[in-house]
Amino acid sequence: MMRVAILVSGRGSNMEAILRVKEAGGLPNAEIALVLSDSADAPALEKAQKFGVKTVIVDPKPYRKKREGYDAAVLEVLRDNNIELIVLAGFMRLLSRVLIDAYPNRIINIHPALLPAFPGLHAQKQALDHGVKVSGCTVHIVDGDVDTGPIILQAVVPVLTDDTEETLSERILDYEHRLLPRALDLATSERLRVIGRRVIIDED
Ligand code: GRF
């Protein structure tokens, strides 16, 4: 089994989706060993504890604006817990090379748009404002830039005429909750091969 850490900052619904799949007997090759948050107030922490998963808070305050210092503190926690793979599930911080280099092709992120469209914050609002007819979500490997890494899986979601940011976000979220556990299963079963920008999925 591969030891996995989920990094969160807030609500934690994607984290919960993973923990539910695991509880239901899925993700046979993943051990969710740790949930790490940059905020003590993250509702995700309580949810993780309900599933009996260890939680750790690494507070960014002492590191001020030094991303590398913060990431080194996170890395120490990950190493202490023998973490082999990282899932970013609503973790609201950019990662520095300290973490990227320590976990090459071993960090995955969920983004609520069809990358490379609408990277960064408020992706659903960006999609609505642009007037696209479909949007969706993307699970990708984290490569050190914002939402640029090789794409593992994507799901397409329609944008409806009367959508608001809220209704579109909700529709996309439903797909996020299916996509992220699937991508994690592929990653922990060693069924992903990264060739340049492409991620080849080895089918059973
Ligand atoms: C999700 O929309 C995810 O795609 C984005 O941040 C949000 C996190 O939601 N990266 P949650 O904390 O998983 O509920």
C-alpha cells in the first residue's frame, strides 16, 4: 500500500469523497495516512477525524511570506509519516520546489475547470464570465506552476443558461468527487506513466 497524505485548507469535501471510497472498500493500494491543513479552522479536520485519520496542522504564520520555509516544515511532517504520495484537495497554497522536488510526479491536484482553461482562483466564475458552454474538472500532476502540470483525468460538465457561480460549482463538485478518488486509485496502483506532458494510463 502506498502511504498518502491529503492536504486541505477548508471544507474538505474532496477529501471526504476519498475517505468514503476507502471506507467502502475502494482504493485497495492507498493508505490515507495523514490529513494536513494550513488552517486550524478547516472543517476538513473534523471530518477526517471522524474517519479516524490522523490530522496535523502546519501553521504558516511563523514563516510569513517564505514559501520554502513553510514547505520545509510540511516536508518534515510528511517524511516523519513516511508519506509517498500527496493529494492537494482544496489546499490554498502554491508549492515551492522544496515539495515538488521531494515528490516528483507524486503530487496530484484537483481543479474545478477544464485545464488549461481557467487556472487559478474562481475557476467556475471565470468559466461563466467567459461564456463557455461546457466546463468541468481536472486532476493533474503538480509541476510547480499554477495548474499547469500533466493531466491525469478530466470530466466535462455542461454550463446551463441560468447558472450562477454557485450552481455551476455544485454541478462540477459532484464530478470532482468521482474523479479525484479514481485518479488516486490509478496513481497508487502505479498505473500512470508520465511522458512529457502526457499521462499514459495503463488499463487492467
Ligand atoms: C474544489 O472545488 C477544488 O477543485 C478546488 O478547491 C475546492 C475545494 O473544495 N481546488 P473541498 O475543500 O474539497 O470541498
